[in-house]
Amino acid sequence: MIDAFLSVLGIIFLVLMLYGGYLWMTDRGNDDSVKKAKNVIQAAIIGLAIVLISFSISYFVITKLGDATLTK
């Protein structure tokens, strides 16, 4: 279930990166559009980092709980 959730979040990250890149490439010299594109890309990267950190913490906790409960 966690893997499916991470797959969906990976797809959302990819879509946000493509959207930010599209905004940046089609700005035609508009500084506001570049700023918006940078904000979208930055938010996508921060979101991906949060998801990866939370996945690593949850994976660690689940494996340690599984090892502790199954061995005794």
C-alpha cells in the first residue's frame, strides 16, 4: 500500500516538474512567470524531500516493529 502511494506521489512530482518547466520555457521574458515557475519547481522538490524522509522513517519503524514482534 505504501508503494502504491509513493508511486502516485512520484507521478504528481513529475507532473509538477513538467508544469514548472513548461511555465519557465514559455515565459517570453516575463519575470512574474519565471518566479512562479521557480516557486512550483521549488515546492515540488521540497515536497519530494518530505515524502522520501517520511517514507524512510516509516519503513524503518515498520521493519523494526516487525522484527521485534515476530522474533519473540
